[in-house]
Amino acid sequence: MTETAEAEHLADPALTRPDLMGPRLVEATGDARWNDLEAVLIAGGKSNLTFALRSGAGELVLRRPPTGDLLPSAHDMRREVTVQQALADTLVPVPRVVLADLDGDLLGVPSYVMTKAEGVVVRDTLPAGWAENADERRRASVALVETLATLHSVDAGGVGLGSFGRPEGFLARQVARWTRQWEASRTSVVAEVDELARGLAAREPRRPGVGVVHGDFRLDNCVMAASDPGRVVAVLDWEMATLGDPLTDLAMLLFYWREPGEEPTFVPAVTDLGGFMGRSEVAEHYASLSGTDLEDLDLYLAFAHFKFAVIAQGIAARVAGGAMAGQDFGDLRGEVLRCARAGLHHLRKGM
């Protein structure tokens, strides 16, 4: 069971340039077998594109932005490389960066290559033989929460991330940033999104925290040990990472966390299967590990729903523009509206 076990197909050479990438990997690794490589798109990426690079030397993973026009500050390869290199010697599990081409000499856009994390990435179904019983599913839940709490406990200054972001006023700036993203990617008027944006802009958390935040922490952005559901092998997809308010990460994890009987969305989830922790347990366990006060959690949950509404709109816009390497995620207009309405519910609940 590996992270590339799902549907895949050979990548367009123009997106990965094996003729240029191969020699650079030979230089980086000292292994001439990288001169003869093939690139395979790993299906499922809805933002940056992820490819498996394979040769007689083994397998590495390439990350690059999608094609087409990019929204400001999105798809930041330098950010991903910076945080993964900084966390390499901490207790937060991350892949090792093998090659970083942040000037875009190879592909015409910034990109990097990292080691492949051996394990499983759990999306919409449980891999055969993995977390088959309630005890193992609970252990997987605990491992995710503990990994998130470990990330938030990292001494940012001690690992060179002291200037990685501006934590003061973080949530307000995030609301402003995602409102700009909404304006840049919207294709129609959605009154609920506009109302949610205005409501969030008028609120501030009472006790904001400070820490290294992932920005999109969830089960399918982690590689889990194939033989041990209670161990996270690696945390992936660091394009939104920064120094900010840790409760934004917890709220996004809870946003993605489904419970039994809930209506499925286009975001893959298995936590609605019996045995996984419920949302309240996730939040309580995180609070017990981190010592965080959760009195403003509904405000952060409202922001999580707003953020994902904008993300869904951005994905729809990129698919329509042909910038997602042939991937299609269906009509996302209903998802945008659902997220906005749920966000308004949390915003009013937290008042």
C-alpha cells in the first residue's frame, strides 16, 4: 500500500521536463539512473500538482504549481521548501527536500523534489487491511491530533522560522486575504459568501495563539504507516504554512472531519466510519495536549468554512481554465454555497 496506489497516468512531459529534471537529479543524488525517469501524475491534488518520478534508482516526488494564471501568493514552492527544511530535525515528520528549483529554471515555474514517504494516504476509502477495527481507527485519530499539537509546539525561532509570518492580527489578515482571493476567482454573486466575509471581518478572537501552522492539516495530507495506523509517517502539502494562529489549523481539521450520518462532500473523508473520534473528542484532545482555550472555536470554524468556500471556487476556476492537468472535480457551486451557509451558522453561534 503506497501513496500512489490510486488511479494515475503518465504526465505530460511539458509539465515535468524529464529531459532536464533527470540530469539535475543525477547531480543532486549522485545516481546516474535518474537520467532515465518517468513522471506520473498523482491524482487527487486540487492545488499544486504532484508527480511521482520513477527510475531504476527508486521513486521521488515532484511538486509544482498548476498551469495558467495563478492567484497572488498561491502555490508558493518557496514556502513549502522553507518549512520542510526547517522542520526536518524536529518531531514533526516531513519528507526530505532533494532538489529545490525556486527560480523556475527547469520547468519555467518554481518546483522542488522530495523523498517519497512510504505508507498510505487515506482519501475516500480505507486501504485494505488498514485500520480495520475501532481501536486502530481511534489510534489513527489520536496520531493526527498529536501530530498537529506537536507542530504547534515547535519553537519557530529555534528552527529558523521566527520571521516566517506575522502572527499579530493573523486571523484578520487571513480573512482579508481570502476575501481578495474570493473576489479574484468568483464567477457569480453568492450573497452568503459576501455576508460571511463581512461578519468575519467584524470579529476578532479574544486570545489568539502563536505557532507554526500548516494551513490545510487533514488526514489525506498525511502519510500514515501502512503497518501501524497509530503513526504519522509524514505531513505533506505545506503551501499554506506560516507563523500564525494554531486554532486556524484545528478548525480546518474539524471542518474536514466527518461524523457518521453526515452528508458527504467532494472532500474525501473516512472519519464517518465507526471507531474514529468525533469532532468534540478531537477538539478536547487537542486542547488537553496544547493547553489551548477553545472559547472562540466557533469563530475559527466559521473562518474554516469561508476559506474552503473560496478554495472550492478557486479549484472550479482552475478546472474551467484547463490548469489542473486534466483533472475534473465536478460542479462545485453547491459546495461553495453549503460552506458559506455552515460558516454563517458557526459565526452566529459564537456570538
